[in-house]
Amino acid sequence: MERCSVCIHAAIRRLSPKAAVIFHTHMPYANALTRVQNQRIFPIGQTEVSMMDRIADDDHYPSFAHEPEEGGRLAKLLHDKSTLFMANHGVLVTGETVGEAYDRLYYLERACQVQVYAT
């Protein structure tokens, strides 16, 4: 496993008790939104509205996460949320089970796709 994966995932797993499962992806539509100036999901439909209170945003991309402190910083940003948009990097989704995390990731990518199409 790459050092940056360990630095990010280990800290979030340690500092976020409900993050039993962590998916960090670079899926096309979610990844596209992390690279635009206003990288937010807007409440433009039912799916988006249902996830608004679970999303945290990281507007600062310091480069590769090669130090454990970066994972701690991301864990603090995530706090009690289950989804983190990381500027110019990708998204991270957590869950208490694989099914819960996967479901969140699936609907997040669909919401991002709709937003990309709508803009």
C-alpha cells in the first residue's frame, strides 16, 4: 500500500470511530467536481438534498499525503461527516459497513454526474 494511503486511511480510521470502511476514489464525475473552482454539491435534486448534511470539504490540497499529520488534518475536516471532497484530489466516503459506504459512494457519483451535466 502506498505511503499516502496509509497516512490518510490510518488516521481517519483511528480518529473517526464510525469510519469502519473507507473508500477513497477518483471516480470521474466526483473527481471532476474536486477540480473546479466551486467544488460543492448543490441541493439541485432529491439525491443531493439527502446527502448535504454528510459532506465536508477540503479546499486545500497540499500535495501527496506522505506524512501522518495530513491524515489527521483530513480526519478533523471530516469530523462527524461521512463524505469528504478533497480539492484537486478526489473524494473519500466512510461507513460503518461496506454496504453503507458503497451505497454512499454510488449515490455521490450519480449526484456529481447530474451536477456536471446540469452546469
